[in-house]
Amino acid sequence: MLNFNPKNIEKVDDDRLKIVWEDDHISLYSFQYLRQNCPCALCQDEWTGEKLVDPEQIPANTTSARAELVGNYAISFSFSDGHGTGIYSFEHLRKLCRCEECSPHPGSQWN
């Protein structure tokens, strides 16, 4: 069973976030990838899960000016493109992990 509680959350640099989970799993995310996978109703149809935003339209240099904890279950980001309505549950973030262990694709841990 996956552990959805982070032990440590840190901004690695202007374009990446690192989460160390309580089970010591490490997830690295680019802010572009997080923005491409925003779970809010403006970006994803709440009934079908279909993306409403073209991921190719999200600039590679997307950053996050702000990240705030939402209760004990999520993070909210304010992205450089002005978008900031998504609430990323820890469960959603863990499922977005694309490291080799979670999704074996070469080089994917940086997405």
C-alpha cells in the first residue's frame, strides 16, 4: 500500500519540486508537469477525467511562485502562468510520480 504522507517537501530549483514520502520514496516533479496535470475543474473534466488544457501549451519554463499546504492532505500552487486553482492531494501527487520505480520510462523522474 502506498503511503501518501510527505516527510519533506522542497523546491529544488526554479522549475522542480522534490517530495520525500514517509516510506522514503523520492518524487521529483517539474512545475511544468504539475501544471499539465492540474486536477482543478478548469483543467480536467470532473466527470470523465479528460484534460481540458492542452499539455503542449504549458511553457517548459513554468515555475511556481507559491506553494501552500492545504490542511494535512494537499498542496496548492500558484504557477507563473497565473493559474492557481488546483489543489493537489498528496495521493494525487504520489500517483503523478514518474520515477523508474513508479513508471519505468528512461529519464522520466524529471517530468
